[in-house]
Amino acid sequence: MERVKQLASERAVVIFSRTTCCMCHTIKTLLGGFGVNAAVHELDEMPQGREIEHALARLGCQSTPMVFIGGELVGGANEVMSLHLNRSLIPMLRRAGALWV
Amino acid sequence: MSSLSTQLASLRGMGLYEPFHQISSWGDTFRGDGSLNIGSSTGAQADTRLDNRNEYASHESMEPTRGEQESSRPFDKIQRRLAQNREAARKSRMRKKAYVQQLESSRVKLVQLEQELQRAQQQGGYISSVSDSSHLGLIGNMSSGIATFEMAYGHWVEKQHKMICELRIALQAQVTDVELKILIENGLNHYNNLFRMKADAAKADVFYLISGKWRTSVERFFLWIGGFRPSELLNILVPQIEPLTDKQQVDISNLRQSSRQAEDALSQGIEKLQQTLAESMALDLMGAGNYRAQMDSAIENLEALEGFVNQADNLRQKALHHMSRILTTRQAARGLLALGEYLHRLRALSSLWAARPHEPT
């Protein structure tokens, strides 16, 4: 859990992903399109991937992608998309310092 | 309970008695049948009377045949009970026969409809969803989840049509905003119902949803991940609900942009899925490869499709929701009417297209 918190805070936007997960690709594309330089951790390629997955599950994340903005858990694809349609995503990214413009 | 079974077993041995549970289950199926009540309750009543000593408490509600004069001689009791059982068994057999006949005739009708459908499909036609029984499709190949969805969707379209007519009348009659709000709420809930139905169908067979088999041909032409494209929707609606305030124009423009970005990201995700799937299927076509592993990873990919359809529906639902917030009551009502009318026209066009005379080759 500590490791998750540590990883989640090391950059403004952190995505826990899986190389085989195409929904992760969707979210990476969306955020990348805004110019966000997210830290992406591929759980299936990390040595401690399993434990991190368990820790994330305890936080309520069922599947990838899992997105942290400003160290706070935002959620999965559903949450990110909904926030964007809400026009809340970009302000959130800006507050976390993920966007320059 | 065990003593009852012994009693019943001995009666069964006489060949005069059908299992009690079967009587009551046919009874459940045919509630409206007048003769039913006598059969099931009498059987239960008789059992109770006979097994009083064994304190068998029947859970069936008893009809008031208790008021009848009872012969105190056990022999008469047994005779009466046997006669009642014979009667109940006879009625049960009749009900079962009627039920089976109903099933048989339904099956025949189903086969006829399937043949009709196949013929129409071969001619490149489209069977109107107005006769919603034909919406059942090829039952043999279809999971029950999809069959359920097809029927439910047929009803959904019919109800949608009624709601659109109601909305049109209300707008023309210049009803109050309060009344309009109710209609709008109903309209939005109706769409929410559709998204719920689709979520269930996606679990049963996501390809069915994505292929658009459940929609008419022209609707299918515009299909994007199992439904309409939210940003396109906004483009269609906006001219119908003008004039808009400056703020509304900005809000709608923002919504369109956000939706567009989300849609593009989803599209790219699906493209990646296709690419990944194609690659894993094409791996080592000439050689042995690892068939099992390739298939397993491909299955994982396909399972992800359900998530994409759900996300696409999420975007649709959110777009509708945000529009209803941005617009005034009157505008929202007109927007819903416009959307419903637009989709209705696409369906009507599909019918016309299918019915047009073909050129002889």
C-alpha cells in the first residue's frame, strides 16, 4: 500500500495499466491528447505487480486503468470520462500541475 | 412430512394418484382457470383431513370445504379422498395437455416467423419492428439474454414512439413547464432503461450489440460502438432548439468538444483492440505456435469489448444528461422530440428502402 501511495505521488498524473489492456490505451490517449505527461506503470511488467494490484483492489479499483491525479485516486475509465464530460477533468489536471496551458 | 409420503406412496401404488407437488405447480401456471381451485385445494384439504393425527400442517391456503358434513367413518373418508384425488389428477392432466398444445402451436408459429425472416433477409429486406413478434429472430442461435433483449427493445421502440407523440402534443398545446418537466424526465428515464438493457445484453453477447443487428439498416450505417455518436447527436439537435443564449452556446460547444475527445479516445482504444487481436491470431500461422495461449489472450481481448460498449453508452447517457441541464425546459422538450423524431425517421427510411421495387437484372 505504501508503495502504491509512493508511486501515486511521484507525478501529477499516474496511471496503473496493463500492456494488454486496451481501455488503458484509451485513457492514455485521452490524457496524452491534453499534453499530460503521465507516469504509466504496467502491472504485468512490474516485479511487484501482483502486490500493487492487491493494494489497488483494497482501494476499490477493480480493473485497469486506475488513474491518480495529484496523488488522489480518481478512478477508472468510467470516472475519467465522466469527469471530462463534466468539464471537471481539465481543471483537476491544471490544479495538479499536469498542464502548462 | 414423512408419514404423508408413506400415505401418498401407498395411494400411488394403487395407480390412482399423481404427486401432490405436480398438481400445485400446474395450479400456479393456470391461476385463471376456474376449475383449478377445486382441484388443488381439495387435494390439500383431503391430505390435511387424512393426516390430522400426524399434525401435517399444509402450507396451502384452504378453501372452505370444511363446512361440509363429514362422514365419521374412515372408509368413507378414504373413498372420498380417492375420488377427489382422481378428479384432481384428471384436471391436472387436462391442464397439462392444454399447456403442451399451446407450446406446440407457439413453436409452429415461431418456425413460420423464422422462415419469413430468413426469406426477407435474403431479399435484403427489413421486417418492421411494428410486428414485434418477428423481432424474435433465429431463436436457435440466440442466447436467452439476447432473445429477452430483442423483445424488450421492440417494446422500448413502441413506447418511445408513444412518448414522442405525447411530447409533440404537449408542446403544441403549450402546457406548463411543470408538465413538460415530467415528460422530459420520463423521456430521459426511458433512455436510461435502454442503456441498462444494453448493459445486460452486452454481458450475454457483446457482438450482437456492436454489430447493430438489433437496429434497422440505416441506423446501422451510423452506428458507433453499438449506438449513436454523442457529438453527432448534438449537431443534429442544436438547430432544432435555437435560439440559444451565449452561455448555452459556449456550454454546448464545450460539451461537443469533450464528447468528441472522449469518443476519439474510445475509438482508438477499439482500434488497438482490433490490432492486438489480429496480431495474436496471425502469430505463427504456418507453424505450430502456441494455440492455447493465443486463443486465451484473444478471449481476454474480446472480453474487453464489453467495457468499450459500456463506456460508449456512458458517454451517450452523460451527453443527454448534460444537455438537459444546459437547456431550458421548453428547449429540452423540443430536443427530446427532435431526437426521437430523427431516430424514428431513420427507422422509417430503412423500411422504405427495404420495400422499394428492385430492378430486374
